[in-house]
Amino acid sequence: MKSILSVILSSLLLASCGQERHADGGPKDITAMKKPHKAVVYQVFTRLFGNTQTTNKPWGTLEENGVGKFADFTPEALRAIRDLGVTHIWYTGVPHHALVTDYSDYGISPDDPDVIKGRAGSPYAVKDYYNVNPDLATDPANRLEEFRALVRRTHKAGMQVIIDIVPNHVARNYEGATTPEGSQPFGADDDTSVAYRPDNDFYYIPGEAFRVPEWRDGYQPLGGQPHPLADGRYEEDPARWTGNGSRLAQPDMNDWYETIKVNYGVSPDGAYAFDTLPGEYAERDVAAHQAFWEGREVPPSWQKFRDIALFWIGLGVDGFRYDMAEMVPVEFWSYLNSGIKAANPEAFLMAEVYNPGLYREYIHKGKMDYLYDKVELYDSLKHIMKGYGWTDHIPVVLRGQTDIEHHLLHFLENHDEQRIASPEFAGDARLGMPAMVVSATLTTSPTMVYFGQEVGEPGAEDAGFGKPSRTSIFDYIGVPHHQRWMNGGAFDGGASTDSEKALRDFYSRLLNFTVGSRALMGAYADIHYYNKEHTPGYDHRVYSFVRWEGSDRLVIVSNFEKDRSYAFDLRLPGELIREWGLSDGTYPLQEMLYGNKSSQLKVAGAAGTVALELDPLESLILRLPE
């Protein structure tokens, strides 16, 4: 029987070839062929990034709590982000969404707090897909040109631009006020007398008017502060289905009541009003997918979203992050993504899909480049960071992802997840350091970092609608640890604490190494189980693996214990020594993060050992010189 290592070696050696293959050995199309180096996505909540005000009053107004602008992403700010090791910036919350602040002087209709979450509004309740959030502009009348200037600055700084597209739902009060001539906003041509028609953009509840949710547990819009439109009413007759699928005219307060669900030609009983993709299209390239849809009739919502995506591509946007993609039929993604790739073959397309059973469908048929690896790797690492998870589970996760590992984007924080430093998660940002090394070096997939993560932001503010542990995406709020790094616009960490500076230095060292490493785009083999079996003093709070591409070879070891050091002779099994072509002898190992620990690989009798000492929460990336 083959050893576990042999099985993993034989299955993952293909990764170093740069092309996935079928079981019969033939080449297989993949949406995003592996690049020479890893990508690093830096998610910024655009409204919060440049805000320097520190009032942080719950439910505070823009004037009280402040707001960041496109202009805050100065060349100095962008250079500092690039120096962190970032290749792509995801500017979260760019499309114009519903918000309470009054911009009627700029010809923008007011929004009703009864169907808005927070005072600043949810970025996932888009009101106009052809414009940007007026909060983000120095001059709201010139807001789209200010965004274009941001795109140009980002490109000049050497990074690419990603923004959100939210396909499943739009704001309850969607208007599309700046929709180009010749196009129609969502819902403009709907027949509202019927619950469903294939060519309607929304679903309706004929004969019933919308009713604002019944608030409970002390909640009131705006925290109960007075507002002329906060009267418990919102005019919508007939009512429309809510974004999360609720078919009630009065959705629950925990529903996505601020949004309405988009109709993709799927009837209430689940029947499709569009052609389904034959199974073999999972193996065909984007050109074949585009040809499949050419001349076929599709629902008008599909066409509208494709026009929207191509509009932003035309403004210089390099890619999209798709919200809740699994709530939309995979055929739509084939249609949309093949159209985007025809306009920009290098577009970077990533999406939320939380059901692992759908991963391959949305990658191969839907032509997604990258999906969140949330419920498998992220959740496993979270449990380990919290102290009760075992590193033994990591290779189990990878074994089930061998064929799609490149497409599963890794992260430890984003706007939906708790901050590592929050008491509700780990309570100490340093506990994320070994997990970050593993997350960033384990596979060929991109790595994502959420702004403030690199300085240990705990998300402690009671912002209003948004509650502590997650930095609020609904409120005007300052982000204290991040603000200290901003240092009044110098973006140099001059006001950061020593611990914040040390953490950012760690992230910078790690991410810059990953984007320059050839080995991290090659093969992987687990040596964890081998060492658990053969190495005294090695246990389930340590994790080890190897990565290589040709003669560029890495040994990576992480200690997840915060109060315990380890000392052991890490073992490299014979299969790996033979794969690397090493003969008996001693080989120096260069430590790539800090360069402060020298090591040697000793090979004798076709097996290798490395004498290691690991401090608490320490990781070593050891490179065997070519």
C-alpha cells in the first residue's frame, strides 16, 4: 500500500506543470491558468480607509464620525499598500448604494431609513449600478470622475482594481438614475400584476403592499434618532420578494429587508426559462461558453448585469468580487464571465460560494477564477487559532481539493468575519501569525488580507447597526489601529504602537516573499503526519509541509502554541529526498521571513532531518539554495 505521502506527492506533482489534467492525462481547460507568482488581494472598506475622525459615536452622522474618500488613496497610501506585498486592491462599497445622508442638492433622491441598515447603508444594497457612492467623493457631482482617477492612481502604483458586483439582489429603492441611454434600470419594464414572468427583473406579491419589519429586542432604525422619513412606512405596492428569498410582504427584521431579489428566469417552483449548459461545458474554455450563449434568448436581468460589468471594465476596473454567487444559477455565470473575459482575458473574478459541493460547478461551468475557501480551510484554521482545533485536519482539507486548489482563495479576515484580535475570535492578533503563514503558502491560490488586519485591528467599536468583533460596514466609524498606521495621512505607521509595527512588518515580510516565490506556484507535499508518527516532541499544534518548483525548494513549519516552544528534528521522508534529487550530505537552509535562524538539512540513507527550535507562534520558511 502506498504511504499517505506517496499518494499526495503523486497527485500534487501535476501542480508544478502549470496545467490541470483529466484523469486520462489530457489537458483540461481552467478559467485562470496559474501565474508565475501568487496574487495578494488587499480588501479595503473604501468608506472607512481614509477616515481620520475618532469620535466613534454609535449611529453617528457623517459629520460626527467622519468618512473616507477616494482622494485619501494618495500615491503615498497606495505605495504603502503595494509595499505590503499587494497585487490587487478590492475597493469594497464603490457602487452607489442606499444611505441616509442627504445628497438631494446633487440631484440624488433621498433614501428611507426604514429600509436601510445603519446610517451609512449596506454596500450590498446597490441603488444605481452606473455610479459610485457619493460619500466617497470630495465633490459628489464629480464622483464618477474621482473614481476614474483612483483607478489610474492604483494602476500607476502597480496594482489592479477589483470592485463588487452584487448579482442576487439590489436595494429596495433601486433607481438606476444614471443608467445609460438605450438601457433600462432593473424593474422598469416589469409586469407587476403577476408574481413571476421570465422577463421580469423582480418577483412580486400581487395584492399586498410591502410592510416594514416588526422591530424587536430594542432595535430601531438609526438607533431611534429622529428622521423625517423614519416613520415605520415604506411605499412599495405590490411588495417584492426580499433579497434572501423571503416571499413575505412583511419580511422579518433578520431578513435582508433592505434588498429585493433579482429574477434570473427561475420560476417560484424552480423551473428554468433559459437553456442549461451541457455537462461537457465544464471542460470547455471561455470562448466556447461565449459561443454557446451567442444568439440564445436569456432573461433581461442577465443582459443588464453583463452591460453593468462591461461598463466598469470600460472604466479600467480589472475584476470583480461577486456577492453570494451560489444564489444565482451557474448558467448566468457562464454567460457573464465569458463575456467579461472576451473584453478582458486577464480579468480577476472571485466569488462567495459557501457550499463545497458547488465549487467545481461554479469554477468549471461558471468560469469563476477564485472562490472563498471559507467553510473548509478558513474554518479549520479558525478552530486551531482558538485553541481547540488540530493541525491534523489541514491535509485532510487539501486532499479533497487537489484538483481545484488554485481556485480556492485563502483569507483569515474579511468584512463578514470576526477580526482575529477581537475577544470573540482569538483576542490577540499574534495568534493569527502561524495561520497566516500556512494560509499564504499552502497552495498556489491567491491570498486575501483585510485592511487593518496587518496592524491587529480588533473591531471593538459599537458603531450602531454594526456590532463589535467585525468592523462595521453599515456605519460611519473610525478604525483606530488602522488610523494610527495612517498617521494623519503619512501612511507610515508613525503613530502605531510597537506591537502594531511588528505585526505589520511580519505581514510585509510574508506577503512580499509569497509574491516573489517560484516554489509557491509549484508542488506541495504534506510531511505533518510523517513527523507525527516518527518525530519525538512533534504534535498536533505544529504543522509542516514542503513546496517546490524545480530546484526552488521550501520547508515550512509553524507553531500554533502561544505559550510553548518546540525543539525537534524535523524529518523529510525518503520519497521526498528522492524527488528532490538529494544525495547524502549536509545542505544549508536559508530562513526567508527574518533570516535570523540558520538551519541545516542532513541527508543520510535517503532520509533527511532538520534540527529546529520553534518559539511560540513562530513560523520558519526554510529555503534550500539552488
